Amino acid sequence: VWALSTIKNLDGKIKVKGWYDEVEPFTPQQSRLLKKIPFHGENFLREFGTREFLNASSSHEALRRYLTEPTATICGFKAGYQGLGSKTVLPGSAMLKMDFRLVYDQNPRKQLQRLKDHLHSHGFDDIKVKAFGFLEPSRTSPTAPIAKAAEKAARLAYGTSAVIYPRMAASGPDYLFTKRLGLDSIWTGSGPPSAYSHAHAPNEYTTTDHFIAGTKYIASIIDSYARIG
């Protein structure tokens, strides 16, 4: 518990030395795209049963922090006796699982070493750190040909302009395409908004209309991309 208190402060800032060194700030273009995202924070707060965002004075500020800042999250903690009745014993060991979401252009292996150095500098050499996986941040320019093809396809399939996210808070091996192979890569949806379709949860669904429109959308992306250049 003492070790955890040294990792992050009450404002949500990670206190590990050098943690933000490689974080790239938003470009003016990315900031303009961020302002165009129709994020209704009051609906978000109502759905999750809370009154205000943590360390954000407005919906826009909450969205900006969500998309631009790295995180340190406690996934689970286990220690000591937790069964029925009392036990006058002290825990002999404890186990904690955390995830650290990174933003461009942080390196997960470098961040792991910084975390280990941080624990050592605070006298927690008895804590053993084990990494379960690494995913590097990835990015593609909103002006890339594939992004423009998707933007055009959205107008053809849905009759409306696409909402372009300059960054996404998601996990996947996208960096293998952008960093290792040097290819542009985008993520795009073709179903109901994830906030209403129970995405990644029980009873996730789509509709017939969304399925047909999504099929046309993906086909339009391929066609539009093939016609570029």
C-alpha cells in the first residue's frame, strides 16, 4: 500500500521519474479534431452514476485527458486472510495487478524499467515486478490516404460526416503495422455506437440496418482507397 501511494498522486498524475518524457503533445490539427468530437459528458456521468469527472472541470477537459494522458490503474489486490471470522495474523505476502496505458510515443519496456527504478529508489526492493505483456502506442495521420478513404466512405454509406478521433484509448497490436511495417492503419466502427450496444459486455449486439450499412461502409472504404493515387 505504501508503494502504491508513491506511484500516483491525488490528481491522477503518475509520479514515476521520467514517465512523461516521451509523451508527444497534441498538434494544432489534433486539437481541432478533439473539439469536434460530440462528447456529452452529462450523459456519461448519468450512466455511471457519478456526479463529476475526476480532476476535470468540464466535459471537454475530461475527454482531452482521457485521450492524451497515460494512466496507472489498479486492477486487483490480494493479501491476507479474507474468509469468515477473525484471524490475528499478519499477511505474509501480497499480490497486486496493475495496467499502465501509454500514449504516443512512450516505450513500454522503458517505462517498465522506470517503474522498477522508482520502487528501488523508494526502498521497495522486496517487491518483485513481473510484466505480462507489452503494447506500443501507435498513430496514423488524419490526412493519410486510408483515413481520407474512410472519411469519404462514411459520407457514401451513412450520408453524414465521420467523427475523427485523433487518438483512441484502446489496446491492440496496431504498432506492428505502423512502426514495424511502416503502414498507415486506422480503426473504424460499422455498428451501433458502442455506448449503446454493450460493446465488450454481455448482450453485445448490432442491428440489421447497422449490419447492412456497415457492409456498404467497409466496401466503400476498399473502393475509395483503391482509387487514390
